[in-house]
Amino acid sequence: MDSLRLYDFELSGNCHKVRLLLSLLGVEYEPVVIDIRAGATQQPEFLALNPRGQVPVLVAGDEAIWDSMAILAYLARRYGGGRWLPEEPLALARVMQWLAVSENEILYGLARARAVLLLKRPFDLEDCQAMGRSALELLERQLTAQDWLAGGDAPSIADVACYSYVALAPQGGLALEPYPAVRDWLKRIQGLPGYVGMPGIEHS
Amino acid sequence: MDSLRLYDFELSGNCHKVRLLLSLLGVEYEPVVIDIRAGATQQPEFLALNPRGQVPVLVAGDEAIWDSMAILAYLARRYGGGRWLPEEPLALARVMQWLAVSENEILYGLARARAVLLLKRPFDLEDCQAMGRSALELLERQLTAQDWLAGGDAPSIADVACYSYVALAPQGGLALEPYPAVRDWLKRIQGLPGYVGMPGIEHS
């Protein structure tokens, strides 16, 4: 079996998603710490792995896979059987819907609001928070009706992809108190065997 | 076989992606025209289909699938065999990488720049154009090395997902002349059997 190397930054929620799935799957890997604040992702050696200049990057054997969503899909398909990413068309579509939410309302809302407050990034905080609230309302509605985002009785990579920046929402100035179904879902994920947290995620 | 209904808006690039794949796959469907400018996506009947209040929505039998990326994955898996969305982990990851680009640099760069100029949406045009240029540079680099975004000798849903807003980039004030490999790729897609365009996409 190929070795796995993860180019990783501890405070990145996108990296945390990957660390979380690796741990839930019980897959061993070698972490390579990259400090994005020091510009390491803009160096030529790193850009050769990922032309977007972002962590995470997973190197599996000789292949570099960039983008957290792509890495989650790779790991799920390679190590998780059909459990984390189903192959049946409708079940797959249900997972993809929430991967899309993780790349849109959650990333451009919740994650960016956090980046403004934590990393002084130059986004409009109110706009990001408004988009972040729309993400939380969407999740609250879905998770009132079912335990896991894509349905069924087990989590999928949709839950992993949405988890990190939702759990980190308070760092972006968005309290989770108004969203009880979301808070119950966070606890369900935190109770999964192999769960790992990260700095900034509170566990109640 | 279930009937397919597509809630569709002609000027939406996200809807065009779905119309394009349906046509490339030779799959029949019933279009339901929704005028997003008239607020039709914010009506209760529509929100019951898609709580995000966005087109496209595909209704397959009794199931409503929202989000263009999820719909592309559904159609590829249901009607396309492994051709448009492979199951092998690394090949799947290569498709997912470019789906992520379609949801990030392309949507928040190219599509938003177009939305500012065409629909008077209140985004920062310069920021959107800068992100749009980063998308075009990323694509140019990839398509200089290979014919299709995810590799191999045939297109995947990654090409379909990235196509529409790249082809529409001039409407966002971004010329395609500096990107010859991107322009060749647009022509390759336009030459596929079943290709359909949309208003605003120029065919040379």
C-alpha cells in the first residue's frame, strides 16, 4: 500500500476535514507541517504539488491530490468502501449537494468570517456572517429532519466536509446557540470512534 | 424510467451546465422555466424543492435534486456509466479537483464578475475579476498539458462544470485571448456530439 503524506496546517479547517476523515477511517499518514502565514504555500516546491497554492495536499505514492473535497472523495473511495461516499446515483447526489454547501455558504460565509477575525483577511465581515447564517439555517432545517446531512443512518463525507467550519463558527462571531439540531449533529460527529478535534473547536 | 423535470433559467451558467450534460448524454427532459429576476426562486413552492432558493433543480420521479454539481454527478452516474464520472479513487479525485475549481475560482470569480456587469449584483468587480483571472491561469496551465481537465482521452463532468462560466467570461469583462489552451478546450467541447450553447457564449 502506498504511503500517504498530508501537507497540513493545524489552524486550517480544510486541513482538519482531511485529518478527521483519515482518523475516522483509521488510516495512517505522515503529516508535513506547512505554515501558510509564512508564505510556504507560495514557494515553487509547493506550487509544483498544488498550483492553487493551498493546503491541504495529499501525496499518495507519486500522486499529489489537492483540494479538501477531492481528497475526502479519494480517501472515502479508496479506504471507506461505499460507506462514506455511495455509488448509487441518488445517494451520491445527496452527498454532493452538501459538499457543494461546504464549498459555498460554509466556505465563503463561515470560514471567511473566521478568517477576517482570526487572520485579518480583507473580506466584508457582515457579508460573510450573513452568508454563514444562511448556511447554519440550511443545516438546522436539514438536521431537524435527519441525523446525517445526506440522509441514512450513517455519516458520509458530506458531514465531514461541513463539520469543521460549522464547529469553528463562533471564531467568526457566529454563535451556535440558536441552532440546536446543528449542535446535536456536532455532538454526534464528536462521538464517532476515531474523532479528532482541532484548536478552536469547543467540545461540550 | 423516471421522468426528468429541470427547473431552468436560460441565462444561468449553472443551469446551462445541466442542459449541456443532458444533451451530451442524449437524455430527454421537460424544462420548467423559472425567471430568477422575478423572484420565482423565493416562492414557497420553489423553496420546497430547494431550500437554497436557486436554480437549477432536477426532479427525477419524486426526488428533487438541487445544486448543479450534485445534478451533474447524478446524471453522470445514472446515464453515463463510468465515462463522465469515474469510480476509481484517483480518477474520481481528479474530477473532484476541477469540480472544486468550478465552485470556487470560477463561481466566485468569473460568474460573479458577469453577475455584476449583467445583473447589477453588488459584488466587488475588481476582486471578482482577479479571482476569475486566477481561474483562467489555472485552466490554461492544465490544458496546455492535456486535452481534458481531469486527464485521459475523454471529457468528464469536470469539463462540463467548468465550461459555462469560462465560455461566458467575456461578459464579466475578462477576455479569453490571453488563454490559447483554454480557447482550444472550449472549441473541443463545442465539437462534442450533442453540444448546446446558450446566449452569451460566442462560437468562433
